[in-house]
Amino acid sequence: MPIPKHAFLLTVAGRILALLLCTLFWVSPVLAQAAGEGLLTPVRLQLKWTHQFQGAGFYIALEKGYYREAGLDVRILEGGPTMDAAQRVTNGEADFGVGSAGLLVERVKGRPVVAMAVLLQHSPFVLLTRTDIGPPHVHALPGHRLMLETHAEELLAYLAVERVPKDKLTVLPHSGSVEALIKGEVDAITAYTTSEPYDLRVAGIPYQVFSPRAAGIDFYGDTIFTSERMVRENPAVVEAFRRASLRGWREALSNPDAAIDLILRTYAPGLERQRLLFEADEMARLMMADMVEVGYMHEGRWRHIAQGFAAAGLVPGDVDLRGFLYIPDHQPDLTWFYAAFAALACITLAVSLVTARFRKLNQRLQAEVAERTRLEAHFRELATVDALTGLPNRRAFLDKAQAELARSRLTGTPLSLLMLDIDHFKSINDRFGHAAGDASLIAFRSACRQALRDQDVMGRIGGEEFAVLLGDTGIAGALAAAERLRASVEGMGTDVVDPCLLTVSVGVAMLTEGEGLDQLLNRADRALYTAKMEGRNRVVMG
């Protein structure tokens, strides 16, 4: 029986494809070896800081040969407190760098930087002061000495939002360590929560943290970046570096002990292992690799960061992100394939079409995963944050309260609770409208935060009722904090509401032995009720 023509053609095509694949497997190692022996592209990576776990993923990618597999010969350049990585990259002294959310400010200033991948989903940037001799809260910083590192735009935004003028500070260049703070030569320093707190603990220095998150500033942290010129002229190199670097970071997170061994052996033999372990744990918490893909960044989050910088006066209000965010090119480089099999171009085209189809499906899947990740984060925020004030809602506050209660019992430290209620709030809504009521709630939150410490936890329980947890605080300290808060709110006004209308009643209770959270809440609530009955605008202890 004769074979149909189309079946014969399919058989021939199948045999050609099989021959193609066999030849491919035989030739590709030869080409790969040739690439590894002299066809590597030299590139330079400028780190943000000195050698420590902050660069672990890059060290692993170099040590394990991930860069070499990607066709790159990478040289890692150490940074420091005065290092201007953005300048070095845009001037051509380095090809890639590690920066922070401040890259957005650099972009607005005219430096053509391009953000490629975010390593830290939450920034570790904070201010550190000594609790024994330093300013007690961020608003007490004016008149003090601040040791400030280069490109700390996020912390400048924090100070601006908290209305702490930079010109009221004595700003000194950062030395790269906490020695000046330990010796009392400065009153505050810029720092990363991943490293400097450990140094102060080892030195036995009591300290406190002034975090931008207390003012609602939650920016991206360490970010891999390059220049527009590099993206335009060497797109394949940019993508290869990005992929190999993120591969190194995934391995560093999965095996931090091996990464630390490499750092101590090759990059920073003078560091303590315990310090690197502390840094690794803190970085893993901020990278959130168990929740989001390493390197993930979202345009919406960058827009939020731009709005934060704009509110602080560091950038205009209409920042254009076009060109700033790197869009990975997922098309594979098939140059070697076509060079080896030019005679089989038709078969190669067929294979490429199939590959393109799967690539499109993969891109669609990645987009769906990214959107689902964004929605999950959004819904988590809706479930725990009060949309109007930005404070923890009742559910989130009670969860934090349970954790603080457990910590208080474990450590034997005191814990106090304030219950707050804005006096005559209904009359404000009735007289001025709900928009004025909302403005009053926001102003009330700001006045309370100014009277509280950064570590105090404030939440909106419902309506005009709020609560504050005071850790490590006995009844005397709680009463003093409540009175400061009451005085801060008294006379506070908005553009609509008469200042004399805004006062607050406060109920105070301290956790007693054997008492649970419900009993503590009830005592503070009864004290609040008493304050209301006795005339409002007062503090009552329960």
C-alpha cells in the first residue's frame, strides 16, 4: 500500500528534526566551552556599602560561575558611606550598581539611571540614637548632631514629613561605623536595621530606632540598577546580569551559612560570623522571598514612592517613570544556534515558532502571578489597616496587643494601655459634615503620634475610638504619656473645624499579674467612660 504524500513529508521532517537535536547536543558544549575560554563580556558592579551579607547574592553568583555561564566576567567594586554609585554608573566607571529608592530622586535630577530589580521589599533605612543621652523622639532632633551618609533621600523625606528641618541639624559625614555614636561624638546616625543595631547591642549601648514607617513611609530598599546607555547598547548583557544575580541571591537566601563562609574566606575576613548571621536573618525578613519573587518590583509601588518624595519636596508631583523601570526581555539569544545550523533554517523557524508560543503562555502566566501577588498584598492591607488614618484596624491592633502581652509576661516588663475617644465627635460631623470629620480624624492621628514614641503602637478601634499600647511602660509613665497626648490634641484644629471643639478623653490601665487582654481592655474602657462622665478632656486611671 503506497504511503500518503503528507505522511511521507512528516516522516522526513521528523527525521531531520531528530538529527538537528542530536547535532545540537553535540555542538552546544563545544560552543559553551569556547565562550567560557575567551568570549566573556567584562562588566563592573558597584556595591552600595562595604563587603558584608548585603552583597551575598553577587558573591555567590561569581563563586558558583553563574555570571560565567551567562557570558559575563564580573568585577565587584566595594562601596562605602560616601560612595555615589549612581554617579559611577552614569559616568561609565561601573556598569551596574546597588542603590535605594533614592534612585528615583537621582533620575529626576537628570541622571539616566534604570531600576532593574528590587532586592529588599522594605527599606532598612532608619535613624539610631542613644536612649541614655540622645534625643527622646524624632521631633527633638533639631539642634543635635546627625551623621548622614550619601544618598539618604528616604530619611530626608522622613524628616521633612515629621517637620524636622535639615538646616536645624548639625550634619556630619558618615564614618561607616557606629563608633561616633558610641563615643558620644554625634547624637544620631543613619543606619540599616540589618547591621548597626547588632554593633550597638554588642557594645552594650542602649539605643532607639526612628523609622520612616512610623510616618507612613514604606519604600523599597536595595535595588539593582544600570544606565539607559547600557540598556540601549547592551540589552542582552543587562538581562544576563540580572538573571545571574537574582539566581545568586536565591541561593544565598536558601543557604546563608555557605554565603557567610564565602564572605569570611574571600571578602571580609575581619567580620564576626554572628554579625553576618544577624544581617542575613534581617535581610531575609525584608526580602520576603517566601511571599514574592526575588527581584520583584511594581510600577504602582514606585509611583507611591514618587508621591512620598514629592510630599517631602524632593521631587515634583508629576514624576514620569518611563525609562526608569527596566522591562526584562524574555526572548532567548539564539545567535549560536543559527550559526551552527544555518542549513536547517526552515526547521529552526518551526522550532522557534513553537518556542514563541510557549514563551507567550509563560509571560501570560507570569503576569497573572504578578497581578495575584499585588491583589493579595492589597487585600492583606485592607484586612489590617484603617483606610482613612493608616493605623492598624481593630483586628490588627488586637493581634499586636496579644503579642505585646505575651512579651511582657516573658520578659517581666510592664505594659500599659490607653483608650482614647474624641469628645463630641458626632457634633463635628453634624455641624461641619463628614469630610470635616474625616479631616479631624487624620489630624487627631498626627497629633497623637507627635506625643508618642516611635515604638508605641496606636490603632483605630472603631469610629472615633482609638487605643495605644505602651511597651516597657508602668502606670506613671502611661499617665504622663496620656497627659502629653491629651495636651497635644487640645486646641488642635483643621481648616474647617474650630480648634476648641477638638479634645480627647483618655482611660489608662496597666497590665497586672494574671490578667488577660480582655480584662485589660475592660479596665481601660471603664476608665475612659469615667473620664467622659467627669466632663471629658481628661485622663483617668483604671
